[in-house]
Amino acid sequence: MLRDDVFKQQARVLKALANESRLRIVDRLSRGEASVGQLTEVVGSDISTVSKHLSVLRAHGIVDDRRDGNIVYYRLLTPCVCNFFTCATQVLKERR
């Protein structure tokens, strides 16, 4: 039974990452913290959309934030999620 709970929790994390915009955010944050404005440029969406994506990532423990005056900066809380990029790229190479 306990193993089933772990699978469900892992599926939720993977679902949080299963979005192109959120992957772009994670990729950018893998190189250091960034403000919402900077992430908006990376994603190419408006601030409210990027904020929603960040909320999903934060809720799943993938990113964290800090406030400096009026600016909120985000950082990757669990850099190991970048391993998914390597794995996904390998899967794509194997399919060719």
C-alpha cells in the first residue's frame, strides 16, 4: 500500500513538469534564480500565466521564491529535476 502512495505522489510531480512552459522555467532556473519578469521573457507569456505555472511548481516542491522589495525571485529547489531533461533526450534519441 505504501508503495502505491509513492507512485501517486511521483505522478503528481511528473504532471507538474509535463508542460512546455514549466519545463522552460525549470531549464532557466537551473542556471540561477530569476524574477517573474525574466521568466515571462523566457516563456513568452504574460505575468499572470507565468505566475500560475510558478504556483504549480512551488506547490510540488520544485521551486521556491524570495522577495526583494517589490520583486519576487524564484530558484530551483530541487535541481535533480533537471535529470528528467537528460532522460527525456535519451528516450528521444532511442526512438530514432
